[in-house]
Amino acid sequence: MKKLVLSDIDNYLMLSRGEHYSANMFKRLITMISPRMLPVLFVRISTSNLPIINRIFSIINVMLFGIEVNSQCQIGRGLFLPHTSGTVIGAREIGDNCTIFQGVTLGAKNLDFSNADDKRPVIGNNVTIGAGAKVLGGISIGNNVKIGANTVVTKSIPDGKTVIGSKATIIGSGDDE
């Protein structure tokens, strides 16, 4: 877990200060307590193999930062959460160097208390998910994908694509019960 946390901090510092920024351990420790990194640290603990500890930190993360995370989600190196409020991380897997903005939901389309792998998304490497986006169902998001703000994704996206928007469909009148 230490290597994952250090890679998260280094990714944050690189994104916020530039590619050539190098951090010593003191700068990393100071960064770890920032409001952008502390929730990531709590996500790491919430997805650890420490059964009671992971639940406690999951609850703390919801209360302090508004992040709900599935303890079974596998998350790669360099996770970055620039803003956290209202974020739900219910994916099966998230790759390396992913940026997830506030209000994002990654999870099943329907209630899924069993955490079934075939009902939860898999997110590739170097993916950016914009504020308010929803990625739902047992789909795959390829590497180097950008998902725009408020985009609803229910179908797999191949590598290197950018997706935006949501398509509303009328399924009945307001009088239907």
C-alpha cells in the first residue's frame, strides 16, 4: 500500500506542479494531508485487506469527504481525486493514473449487494472522468479515455476515445404510475 500511496502523491504533484517536479519525503508528507490527497489515502485504506479497519475508514471517508468506495474495488497507481464530494467508487477495477472528479458514480445499473463482477465497470489506465459523470454496468472503459462532465456511459468505450453527453429517452407520460 505504501508504494500505491507514494505513486498517488507523485501523480498529484506532477499534475499540479508540472512534469519535472521532484518531491522529497517531506513534501510528500505535507501533500498527504491536503484535502485532495487525504481522501485518496482513505480510499486506499478502505480497499485494503484489513476487514474492520477498511470499514471504519470507508465510513470516515463518506462523512468527511463524501466518497463512498466499494472495498472490493482494485485501484491502480496514481489515483487523483481533485474534488471529492458525492463520488461513488463502485467499480470492479480502476487502472493506473486515473483522475475522477466530484459527483462521479462508477457502479452497477441496478441494486447489486453481491458486488457481482459482471455488473460493475472496469476502468483502464490514464482515464479522466469529468464531474457528475456516471459509468454504469458491466462495461469496460479503455485506456486514455476522457469522459466529459455529466456524461452517462452504459456501453464499453475503446482506447483513446473522448465521450460526452447523455441521451434522454421518454419511456412514458407523466400520468403513468
